[in-house]
Amino acid sequence: MKSKNIALPIFLTVFLDMLGVGIVIPIIPSLFLDFNNGFLPTDLGISSRNILLGFLLASYSFAQFFGSPVLGALSDNRGRKPILTISLIGTLAGYLLFAFGLQQQSIVILFLSRLLDGFTGGNISIAFSVISDISDEKSKAKNFGMVGAAFGLGFILGPYIGGKLADPTLVSWFNVKTPFYFAAFLAFLNILSVRFYLPETLSVKNNRAISFGTGIKNVAEAFTLPHLRKIFLMVFFITLGFTFFTTFFQVFCFNKYHWKIPEIADFFAYIGLWIVIAQGGLIRPLSKKYSPIPILKITLLTLSIALFFVIVPDKGMYAFIIGPFIALSQGISSPNVTTIVSEAALPQEQGKIMGINQSVASLAMTIPPIIAGFVTNISASLPNILASVFTLLAWFVLLTIKSEKKVA
């Protein structure tokens, strides 16, 4: 099976999935922080709104922590294609349920929708397993970079489209529910793409046990495997750091620069553009010359520095100057980290190792929004300071990992 036969449907899967994720990025914080939209009671203070926002954002990753390992095991047992389809159906239902919660002005329904979407949200990890199935040692970084480019491209268009679809001044019937209906439509297109264009890539099925406690077991196993525990500790710190940035930088901009949905949408679209430049244009030449660890020694350090300095300027325009350093560093780091994890797994255990990786990442993505919801009430800059600190910790862990020779 040639990778070029798989590239387009996997690219579309990741692109459409991230387009849907990107669409909602500028919407959810504004629902909670803008007193004028009427979604929450006007007498609910900003401190309570920040905390509630943090728990809502964390609910997706919390559910993913339990659901993604189940989907990963099922993809090893039953194949990538059927489980990816089930995952996308859950995504579609989650978006529709969120729109319904907005219509009913029910915070409970919003939480249920994020929990559903999170539990079935194994789309990206299964896509990574597909790439691992079809890649050799030489092509892994390049193929993961291709997936990363799709990730970034979706991130470019998603926030921009979401901001426009929520703007009633453009079209009279646009409102905050419109982006979620559109995201559900994209998930439907994604299901069709997988159903008709993605062949099954799993050649050897592995009858793995399935348990809802696998996420907890995975995290415990991640830090007991001698050849992987430092790698997974690095993954944990990287994910902690970047999640602090992605989940609450909107809140920082809302408070410091008074940005609304359009400005937040434009900034994250701009970040996505630079991620595409990194993963679509820089990963391939870099992966030909260097192995992942030497690359990460540079990019994690620059990411930590950029995450700190993006909060220093007093004017929002300067965030657009520092933003590319964040995007380029993260865009180059992400596929190289995934390559390191994948190369440590046997072919028949790709789903398992990717499932462990997703469990570690999901746990790391659950913690920051909750903490950020509280510390933002002390200072809106604290989440980004924590983002910088944890990324720096990841860099220190990386320095203790033995560098590998580049495969010729």
C-alpha cells in the first residue's frame, strides 16, 4: 500500500476536523466573558465566569482522557476506518448538541456536548496511527509534517470562518449558533470522506483488552516504561504549556486588548498560517538533515521564550509580531515529538503507543484550563507565564534524552 493513496483522505480528515475545532475557538470565551450577549446571568461576576469557562474547556480533554484509549484499542482490534467513522459521528453530534444548548441557554447541555465530543474525539490520534501504518523510518517526520500542515491549515481558516459566521452584521441570521451548525456539516463531510476514500491501513489486528480505565493505566504505564518515560514526561510538559496558551490567551486578549470575536479569530488564523509555513515548508528539509531531538532542543527553547514575551507588549498589534515565533516553534516541534513517540513503538503496537500518548496529552490538556480559570482572577498574564515555564521544563527533560543518529 503506497502512502500517496492515503495522503489525501487523511489530509482531508485532519483538515476538516481542525477546521471545525478552529471555528469554535473565538466563540466559547466570548459567550462567558461578554456581559452583553445574555447567555449567562448579568449578575454573575467575571471571576465566576473565568472559572466556569475553565471547567467547560477542560471537560473535552477530561472525557478524551477516558475515551481516546478505548478508540485506540478498538482501532487496533477492528481497524482504523470504522473507528475513525464512529469518532467523527460523535464529533458531529457534539457540535449539534452544543448549538442546541446555546438555543436553550443551558450550561448543562454545553457541558454534555463537550463531554460527548471529547469521549469520541480520537480523530487525530487515529489519523496518526494511519500515518504510522504507512510510513517507514525515513518518511515518518515528513508524513507527520503533512498531517501537521493540514492541522495548521484548518487552524487558519477555522477561527476566521467562525468569527464571520457569528457576526450578524454580515448576514442577518448569523449568530453564535451558526458556527456550530457549520462545524457539524464539516464533520458530516469528513464522515463521507473516510467512508468512500480512506482504505483500511491496519494489516495485523491485535486483540487488545478494552477498558474505560485504560487512560489511568496508560498514564501509569507511560512513566514506568524505561525507554519512554522521559519522552512522555516531555510530552506532558509540552502539552501543559501550549494548552495554557491556547485555552486562555483569548481571555488575556479580551482583558488587556479588549478584543472581541473578530480580533481573536484573526489572531488565531494568523497563528495557523505560520504553523502551515512551518509544517508544510520547513519540516521536510529539516527532517532530511536532522533527527528530531536536535531540532527540539532549539524549538522548545524558542517556544518558551516567545510564550513569555507575547504578554509583555501593551498593544495588541505586537502580539502579531511575536505570534509567528510561537507558531513556527510549535509547528516544527509537534511532528517531531510525535515522530519520537512513534519510533519507540513496534508496528503492531502503534495504536497502543499512540493511545498512551493521547492519554498523557489529554491529562495534560485537562489541567491548564481549570488552573487558568482561577489564576486569571489574580492576573490575566499568569496562564501564559505558566505556559512558558512548563515548556521550559519540557526543554530541560529533552536535554536528558539521548540523541539518536539520523537515519540516512
